[in-house]
Amino acid sequence: MTAPARVTAPARTSAELIRAEEPVLAHNYHPLPVVVARAEGAWVEDVEGRRYLDMLAGYSALNFGHRHPALVEAAHRQLDRLTLTSRAFHNDRLAEFAERLAGLTGLDMVLPMNTGAEAVESGVKVARKWAYEVKGVPADRATIVVAADNFHGRTTTIVSFSTDETARSGFGPFTPGFRIVPYNDLAALEEAVDETTAAVLIEPIQGEAGVVIPDDGYLTGVRELTRRKGALFIADEIQSGLGRTGRTLAVEHEGVVPDVVLLGKALGGGIVPVSAVVARRDVLGVLRPGEHGSTFGGNPLAAAVGTAVVELLEAGVFQRRAAELGTVLREGLAALVGRGVVGFRARGLWAGVDVDPAVGTGREIGERLLREGVLVKDTHGSTIRLAPPLTITEEELTAALGSLARVLA
């Protein structure tokens, strides 16, 4: 897709709009100083008409780019018909969405929610209910094993098992029932899982930690261990799923099928918040009316957009594109090692890039790239993440890597 045309000069400048936010908007983010006014494909435009190549894609929420025509059309069609009924009634879009999403993941049932954090919270509840009703864990004794350096969201329960003190400090008391083990350590996981364990909840690739990819065989080991010990394997694919890594789900790189998959971000196509718990029938089947719900979960607009997202993925074109352009990304980053980059991890169109601290922090690199017309976001220390839309062209990706080379120099 081409970059968007310039827009008419705004009533207020970027600087004025940023200053206007300061007294009225909670300071829970530290965004780069750019005010986006419109976007298309892999490009965004600020209020003054300056254009930027988006190499973050809404933390993978925009896998299909900004305003993908098929997704926008699906939303427009549904807006003219029906947007919300609540789950007090059926709607004519939900069955197809659930059927096709279950088919895409190879699982049986779908619990639709809105945000990724809601999907994780729902997965935790379902796993505990399954432990009591199916596994026979004594009441209120169920445990869930998670990995250090995880990122599953920032709700109170989720930060209870975070190891990020920025997310945790000042928000206790915390929810009990979680055991934290090192990521990519099967021996530690084996020791932590016992007769009270409802589930092992992990990210197949840890995104917020810097796109940390486990050793080959780790996911297979998690699947074998959980099956042997009678616990559920819950894969949080909210960032890694839906084409990002070159497969529909990141677990597919090892041919693994979890008991539960958590999806979000790209499932809403960058248009509406859509998330889902997708699981085996005997797992999600433990829920009964009144035990869990969401007014907006599974609403007709979300279901229409979500169905269009699934349709884009069913042909496998985006997955192949991410795999092919992932080679370009890896080769480009490999050429920068020793030239400001000290290491990187990449799978598909997703990379964590460790910059030499002498060159700058991740934030500083992001600010320099902003001046080059490229948008990225730092994570911890001197690490930046690259996650462009899967619609990016090879020429655009190569240009972004060229900009990175210039700011590192």
C-alpha cells in the first residue's frame, strides 16, 4: 500500500496537542512525541502531514496494517446493520466467528472477550474451574505455573505473577495461586508442577521481554510435561499469534497443540478490541451461565471484524509473507551486529534488537528513528522491538533497516 496523502493543517499542532494531554490524561504511558492523525497500510501521518513507517504495528494489533480494505469494509457493513446486543440475546454474526476461529486454531470452543488481558484473566478462571471439576484439585488449592519475565497484561491478578517491578510496585496485595519459574527451563518447570497444578501459562515467545525465543524443543517439552502430569498447557499467543511469526500460531513452529490458546490484538484487525479463549471442549465446557461474561464480548461488530481477520489468515498468504520477509529482517539485522547492534532475536516479522548501550538507550534510538521517519518502541534498557505490519513491502522494510543503520552510526 502507498503512504497516505497529506492532510489539511490541523487546528492545533503536535506540540500543542501533547501539552494539552498533560493535565487531563493519566500518565501511565510515555509515548514518543508524535501525534498521529491518519494512517494506511504500513504508514502513519502526524497532524502536520509528516509521514512515518510504522515498525511497531500496535504491538502486533495491526498485523494487517492500518485500515486494511477487507477489514474496514467488514466493519462498515456491520455498522449499517447491528453493533451490540449483549450476550442476553443471540446475534447473527457470532456463530460463524466462533466456528471459523476454532477451525483456524484446530481447537473446539471459543469464549469471546474484548482485550488481551481479559482473555488471560478468563483463561485463569477457566483453568481453575477445570482443575476443581475435572482434575479433582481440592477447593481453592489450584495453582498455575508461569514464567519469569512474562507479560500477560497489567490487571491486578496478572501483575500478581509478573516479575516486572514497574508493573507490580504499589499495586498489592496480590492474588495468590501462582508459581514462577525461569523461562526456557524444563527442569524447573518439572519441579514446580504437582497435583495442585491447573495449568502452565506461557508465551511461546516472550514479546515484552525483548522477543525472547526459547530453545528448540522447549514448547514440545512443555506439552509433554503438562500432558504427563495432568495439567493444561495455556499458550498466550496474543502478541505472537495470527501470522506474526510466519505461522498462524507460534506454537506451530514445534507442531504443538496446546489445550488453551489466548488470542487478542490482531484478532480485532486494528479496528475494535477483540480477544478470545480458544480451547478443547472439555476445558471450556466447564463454564455455565452466570459464571463468566462480558457485555461487549462477542458483539456483532467484533464478530464481523474477527471473522474477516480469520478469513485473511485461512489462505496462509500472510503467514508465508511474514516468513519470507522475516528472512530479509534477519539478514538486515545480522549485518548490523558489531555496528551498534550487540545481538538480536527474530522470528517471522518480529525482532528484539539489543543496541550497544554506548550508542544509546532503547528510548533514545526510538527518538532518533522518529526523526528518520520510522516508528519503533523500546522495551527494557537498550532493546528495541520491531514488529511491522505483515503488509509491509520488502522495499519499505529495507528502508527501515537502512534508517536503523544510520541512527546507530
